[in-house]
Amino acid sequence: MSFSEELKRLRQRTFLSQEAFAKELKVSFSTVNRWESGRTKPNLAAMKSLKDFCLSHNIAFEQIEEKWLDWDINN
């Protein structure tokens, strides 16, 4: 499973729309959309927000982090 698929799965597990998820992470809707489509990946600040989101929702972050580290824009 790719990073974008993991991120979408995370969002769906918490029953959030892309817009609501973006508000939680304090980013724009279009940013979440680009992440989920695989066009871009989050920067370090966004990854910290994702980690905080996971911790607050009792969701494991390690797999998402691993996919982010292995992410290649050419995939």
C-alpha cells in the first residue's frame, strides 16, 4: 500500500471528509487532495501534525511514517 493509500485509509478510519481532515491538520483541502492523489507528500511540519492527529485518535503512526520515508514521486 502506498503512502497516499495509507493516508486516505487513515482519514476514512476517522470518518472525516478531506475538508474536515484538512482542518484537523491545519492545511488546505487541496493539500490533502494532492497527498491522497500521490502528487505531493507532506513536509516535516505536516508529518508532525499527522503524528499528533494519530496520537489523539489512538492510531498507530509507524506504518504511515514508513510509507512517507519510502515515498517516491515517480511511483
